[in-house]
Amino acid sequence: MRNDLDIRKDNCYKGNVPYQIMKNLLALLLVIGIATASINIFSPKNGSVYYIGDSAQIIGNIESDRDCSGPASIIFDGKILEQVDSAFNKGSAYTFDSIFNTRSIKAEKRNHELKISTQCFGDTSSKFFVTDVLEINYEINRNQLLLGEPLIITAYAVKKDRVNNITKITIEGNDFIDSANYKFSVPGNYTVVINAQDQFGNKGSLNLSVEVSNLLIVTAKADKNLYNPSDKVWLELTVTDGFGRERSATVKISEINRFYQINGHGSISFDLAANIKPGPTPISVIASVNSNRGEKDLDINIAKVPTYFNLSSKDSYLKGETALLTLDVKDQVNESVANLVVPLIISDANGAIVVNAQISGGGSYPLNTANLNSGAYTAKVFYNSKEYAKQFTISPASISQTPTGITGLVTGDTGTWSLAIGALALIIGVIRYLQGKRIEAKL
């Protein structure tokens, strides 16, 4: 805070700027004329504050609305400091320093009153106060800090023009003059003391509270509830300190050992592995600012995705034999998928569909070939616009023999069985007939 005294010291006697302004104002008043008489005190301004050792400059003017002469006085705290006989012309304005020789006053600590009194125009007064308590101004980067973040303070007393002013800043027993740059070593609540003193004995003191925290809070939200292997995961992150203020931080996704930089709030992404295990997968988001660390754990759900299909059976079957088709399905980590049901279509060599059914992973489909024609067949299963095929053939039934005789009949249709039994009976009858004839001839 700068008072009238500072302005007066800085400006009044450097080129006499206020005086020149007054002269210009006086010239203007002469042009337009002065309607009423007035006594104006510009300094010391009514209600202003000064300090021990200050000189209160006496600045003002008297505006005359008539020709008049008589005594004019400067009265300070009821005592006449100076009295002069003055003549005033109508329409003129007179500065105090053109009337009086007294330019300033010094005062002790208390309330004071300066009065300008004239016989012609009455009097006007200004009340001001002199104190020995310096007002301290300061600038601070913030009073809520993360551990490791510097506290930066600049402090000065109001009377900056005093060369001998000393402003001392005390932090944890360490003293700094006028400014401080300090880092606290542990979290906690601290008091910073600022003291000021000048060569006239004016003093000031100020206590500042500073909070230091090592708390970082991380919030994270995934863009989806369920992911497939190799999907891109987007996380929306916010990092705040223990005071609720967003902080620029380094962020690490521990599972993939990757680092990111965010400015308090932002989105990051990473790709899932192709062979990631299905089910809830824990993700750790770790944020750090200096030595401060915050962590957020969340689960992202990974789908069980079929990646391997194998439709198997024998390569050939005899008509009437049951063809068994088996479907083996595995996921991204080569584990069986048993609950997946997919379409199954079996068609002949001409593309005609003979079976339109469903088959499940780990399951089988039995195909009765008795009513199917001999030839080539193709079985297909379908999943996600892809098809997986198995080809096999159906052959007519036949009799299989060994050197010791007939070992068995391969299954066929009912007509084939009848022909085979009839042929066998005929052969046995012929053999027995020939054996009987041979016996008769011997006799």
C-alpha cells in the first residue's frame, strides 16, 4: 500500500509534477471561472496512515471567488505552525506552497489533525494517523504444497523506499531476507513467520500457515466393460493432490511397463496381448509427482474368444456305419471352449444339404449313413463369418475274407444282408451235396 507521502516523495520534487498539474488546473479554472471559494487539502489525505519517521507533505490549494485579504494559518493538532497575511483575487487559485513556507510535518504515533484556516474563506482540516506497525506485503506460490515442491515467498514492508527496511522470513528455524525458496522434508502443517523492521523502529509481523502433503489421488475409468484379445484399451485419468487440485503427473501402467504424461486430466491407451487370459484382469495405474505416488487398481474384463476350430472325423465310412463328427474349439490361451454352439451343415458332392444342425465345442454329431448315397461329403461349421470344413466319403457295404474263411460281413442295408445270407446257404448246401456223393461212390 502506497500513501500520499510516497507519492509526494516520488513525484513532487522530481520535475515538480503535481505542482505543474496544479498550475494547469489553475489556468483552466481561470478560463471557466471559479463559482465558489474552497480550501483543498491533497496531502496529508484525510484518513491516511503514516509511520514513525515519515514527513507528511502539505499539499493543496485555495480557490478564491472574490477579492479578499487577511491572515491564513497552518494549524497542527490545535497549534499554529505558521500564519501569514495573504491577498486573494477573485477567480484565482493559490497553491499552499505559494502561500506558506511550511512544506511538511513529522508526527509521533497517534491520531493527528492538520487544519488550513483563512479569515476570508474559513477553514478545512484533514485527519490522519501515525503508527509504528509496518504492514507486510507478500507473494507466495501456494500455501498447499506437495512434498518436494518448493515454497517460494517474497515479502516486503509497505515502506519499500526505506533502504534500511529488513524483512526476515523464518521457516523451520531457517532465516531468509526478503525472499525464500524452501522445500519441506516431511508432510505436515507448518507456520512461516515474516518480520519487518526499519531504522525508525517501525515493526511488523505476519504468520502464514502452510500445508504439505504427499497424497496423490488417481481416478481411472475404462471406455468399455468387455474387451477382446488385441483390443485397444482407453483409460480416462484424473490425478489430484490431497487438496483436490489437479496435478501434472507421470503415469505408469504396471502390467505393460509403459509411461505417460498427463496434465491433471487426460486419456491414455494401450493394446491388449493376443493371448491375454480371459476373465477379470487387474490393471494398476500408478501416478507420480516428484517423490509422491498414487495408485489406482481396476479390473478390465477379457472375453473368452474362440481362436481355434477343428472339425474331425474318419476319412471314409461304409454305408450303414455311423459317421461321428467331433468339434474341438480352443480360446486365446489354448483352453477348451465347451459352451459354444455353432451351425453344422453337411452337403454331398453336388452341394445338396443333407444335414442342417448345430454342434457345440467339445461335442460330437452322429451321422447315420444308412440312408445316404455313396460318395463324397463335406461337413462345415461356421463362426464369425469364417467356416471350418471336413471331407469324408461313404462307400458301399462289402464282404471281407481271410485265408481261414469268412470273418464277417460289413454292415449294409437290409437287401444286402438278405443276399449275403442266401448266397452263404447256397454255398454250404452245394458243399454238403458233393460230400454225400463222394461217400456213395466209395460204397
